[in-house]
Amino acid sequence: FIQDVHFSLAVTPWEEVGWKALAINLSDIAAMGGVPRYAVVSLALPETTEVEDITILYRGMIELAEQTGVAIVGGDTSSAAQLMINITVLGSTQDEKENILTRSGARAGDKIAVTGYLGAASAGWEILRGKPRIKAKATATLKEAFLHPFPRIAEGQLLLKQGIRTAIDISDGLCSDLGHICRASRLGARIEVDRIPVHPEVRANFSNRALELALSGGEDYELLFTGRAEVVNRIRGLTPCPITIVGEMTADKRGQVTLVDSRGSPFELSKGGWEHFRKTQN
């Protein structure tokens, strides 16, 4: 988690940097349906870093660790030209069967589904950069989505318990991350763009870019998973978290994600995923 690559201290307070650095690693455990247990934190710090700033950084990590039952058990520090945070989260399976969610278990005909809403984090980043200016309530909601993602740990565990075998967290954007499942499972994917659960504040305030942000914005850290329709529908009734079916895995076009509109016609999207360096530097 590198300064000016994955985050910018110009717009991200130290406490939020700490929270998010841990959150994105916990999200990897969530995407496997696992139980996070311990975290080891290593910091590379510029010589000009204030002790108070590091205390605040850890405050953000500790707050999330307490909420998710994770113990921060050690780490290391070193010097560097810019701040780098390396966190290793250790977790376990839910039971002795040692089952986990993987990227390679999708089957042709599986429905593709996502938790929650998409696009809020990248919209929040746009606002933090000063564009566009929107109403205060929407600004706060979207900034929060970018600065304080909460990993879908409980949802990942539920998916695994209910028989889902394939999932990934949405870090680089739905299209990009779904591509990983396609390649690992040697299948294609067909997404109906009208079904994408765009966050309401994104739809209201970024109308001309809402779909782009939802499909390729990244950093939402929702779970993208595949399964039979009846299993997905059963899961919907077992969690307050919104679950939306957005498409289907296909036997053709292996390794490719195809977007279609409501008429089934091909739909082109200008961007294919999150580009960290470009994102922080523009």
C-alpha cells in the first residue's frame, strides 16, 4: 500500500490510510469465505514522518481490527523515501473441511452476482480530487465509500456455507476482476449492464459516467461471485446485504467479459479497470 500509488496523503487523512490499508487485506480473506485472525504490519517511513502521524495511522487499523475480531500481533519498520504499508493477514477456514472460495470453480450457466452497490468508491475519489462539486450529503456518503470500505467478511462466509465455490473481491473494477474468474475457470462471462447495481448517489450525481464508474471504477471491495440461480436466490433471503444478479458465465469466449444492453446488443465501455498510478497522479 504505497503513497502516491494507492493513496495520497494530500486527500486521505492518516487514520483513514490505516483503516483502508487493513481493509483491503481483510477483503482478500472475505473473498475466500475465510475467518481473519491476525495481522502483521510492516511500515517503511520517510525520515520526516511524525510519531503522532504513525499513532493516528495505527488508530485507524486498530479500530477496524477490533470491529472484525483481528489481532495485530507484530510487524517491522524501516526507512524509505515515501510511506509504504505492508500488511499480512492470517486467517483460517470456517471448519475442519478446509473449504474456501476460489476463482476457478465457476461453471457455464452459473449466474454472476454482486453484493451491495458499485461505483461509490471511485466517485468518492473524484470528489476528493475536487471534481465535481455536489451536495454535502452525497459528498459525505461517497467520500466515506472511498476512505472507509468495510470488507464483506460475513457475506463471504455465508456464500461458502450456502454452497458457492467461486468469488473475488472487486478491487480493480467489476469487468477487470470478473476477467480473473473467467481465465481461472476457462469460461466467458456475459454481463447485462442494465442490471448493474449502481450506487444511488453515483447515479444521481454522475449520470453520464455512472455506469463507467460502477463497471470499471474499482475499490468498492464488494464480492463478485457465481452460482446456480436457486442458490443465489436463497442467499438473498439470508442476508440484509443487497445481492444482484448481473449476468451469466458462458462456455464460449473463454477469458472474455462481454457487455450487452437490455436488447442483448454489444455494449462498449471506455475503460477496463482501475489504474492506481494514473488514478493518484492525474
